[in-house]
Amino acid sequence: MRVLSPCNSVCKMNENSGLCLGCWRTINEIVAWGSHSDDAKKKILALIQVRKDLAENTSSSASKFNTVDKTP
């Protein structure tokens, strides 16, 4: 089964976090998406969920993404 991109056409990068405001990926993850294996894509999708969960549980908007592991 093909792993679909999480892109939702809201393409704007957060300068503080380095993450796209729409899909929660780094620019490197976005650029390389097409060449990644399905396993690598699944790992990125898992990281996206971790990033979202951390953002929801962080009270200070200034530090929302500072502790997030951005690597696939």
C-alpha cells in the first residue's frame, strides 16, 4: 500500500520551528518525500504525530517545537 503525503496545500514554514504549518514536516522531509521508502515515510508520519502531540501539550507557544526531534 502506497504511503500518501500529509501535504494539505497549506505550505508555509514556521520560522521558529522549521516545520510546515500545514503538514508539520521539515523542508528536507518535504523535498525528499518522493524518494523515501514507504518505511521512511511511515517514520516521518509518526514524527508528525509526535510533533502535534507535543504542541498540544505545551503551554508556551514560544517553546512548542523547540524540543521536537526533527530528524526522520
